[in-house]
Amino acid sequence: MKNIQPKISVIIPVYNSEKYLKKCLDSILLQTYSVYEILCINDGSSDSSLKILQEYAAKDSRIKIYNQENKGPGAARNCGLEKAAGDYISFVDSDDWVSLTLYKTFAQKIEDNDIDIFIFNAEIYNDASEDLYPRSFFDINTWNNLKQTVHSFQDCRNPFCGNYSACNKIYRKYFLLEKNIKFAENNIFENQIFDFETFFQSNSIILSDEAFYKYRIHSTSLMQNLKKNIFDIFSVIDTVDNLIRNLNLYEEYKYALFQYKYEELTLRFIQSRFVLKPQFYQKMKNVLTLAKDDSFDFNICKQLKNFSNYQKILNSDCFEFYMHRSI
């Protein structure tokens, strides 16, 4: 049994978070576990976020501040990865917070194992209604062999379901370095690429259904303000497709990958601004038409969730599909 407690590097990208930053920092500083550092990457904030960070850092030496021009959360997290001195990496967004027992629970769960990823659940906090309600970032029932402690990604029946966040996971730093995994920069969906790259290259995963992460939804949330950058999803789709093929996993996962493409693209189509919908729809239709020609068994495809909607995309124009979709 290990006697040395692992050091955790908590990486927090900070951009104009003055309203929420103190709650985020307090949730980490009050942890029931003490072996960690907090790396705050000030991503060009123009409000009082930097002042708040400096006030906290003056009181607790575990807080380290790094300033950079505004480059986005992907670049901020990569900066944190370069500076991190811990054995494990935890990502927390500056408008969210975590349960006070997260890191102690994590250390206890990996006591006898060097694991690549610890996955846990989250709750959603709606800033407008001030309600905290459960929303599974992953469904533990989609996993096989739950009686065992350490899993492979192959135990997951559908690795393309759930939330593609880096914040409901803790990663072994050496694993990230060994696989040379970093966040995509200048892409609004950088979490997705990172999530799939880590998941499909991991050898050891530990799960917890407990909701340790508290995810805040508010009017200025990044994902609430999608504009032209919503087209970033197409580069994500290409990257994920290439990843699966390069890892020689395509034949095993091609139906799940197809359903991921369909569900992710139709979600972003619905979220896109009205003026962008025709352009987005045509690109989506092109991607999914190519998928249809990829030697699929039609009888298997018919069993996929919302496959009838997929057929509508191939045979409908943009606004006809938008008005008559069944999702």
C-alpha cells in the first residue's frame, strides 16, 4: 500500500470571473485534503479577477498566478499543464466549484493504483433560478464490470455518450505527458478533443457516481454565447474521427461514432443562430452523407437512437428539418 499522498495540481483558467471566483477558490482551499497546488491562469482579465487572485495568493502559498494575454481556456489550461508540479491534474473552471471532499476521496480511491483517469459526476447550478439539480455528466450504468475497481475504456458500452468535460475528471500527469495530450487552442469545443484523446488512450480508469463537481450556468457562460465559432465543431468531428482510425478502433466503434456525429451536429445546428443555420446545415449534411456511404449495415443503423431524424437530414432542406425534427 502506498504511504505517500499524491500531489494534485488544480488548474483554473480565469477570465473576468470576479463574480464567482471567490467561491471557486474557497471550495478548493477548504478541501479535506491538503496536498495540492492551485495554478490560476489569468487569461487577460479586464475586471477585478487578478486583484482577487493576488489577495488569495498573499494568504496561501499554494496559489500560483500566471498571467497571459487573452488566448482562451484551451491555451490557459495548456499553460497550467506546463507549470504543474503535481502527480495528478484537476481542471476547475473559475465560475464553478467542487465538493470539499473531492480530493480526499480521490486519494483514497487510487491508494493502491496508479490510474490514468478518475471520472466522477456533477450537478448543475442555474444562476437565474439559484437551483442546484443533478445532471449526470456520465451514466455509470453504461459501464460493464462495475464490481471491479479499475476499468479500461473498453468497459464503457458507449464511449461517445455523456458530457465531454475535463472538469469531472482527474488525470495522471505522466499519462498526459507520455501521450503528449494537450488542449486544442482557438476552438470553443476544446474539451471534446481532450476528452476523447485521453479516454481512448487510457489503460486504467476509476469511476464514482458521486456529484463532486458543481457546474454553473449563467448568461455569460462560454457555451451560452455561441456565434460563428459554432463551426469549430466540424474540426472536432474530423479530429475525433482521425483519432479513432489512427488507434485502429474504427471498426469496433464506427456505429457509436456515427451516432456521436449525428447527435453532436444536430445539437449544434439547433443552437446555431438563425442566420447561420443554412450554412451549418449544408456542412452537417455533407458530413453525414459521407458517413452513410461508409459500409454500414442498414439494419444496425435503424437501431440507433433518432436514426429517423438522420434520414430526414438527407431528404429535407434546412428549415423543413428544423421545423419537423423529433428531438
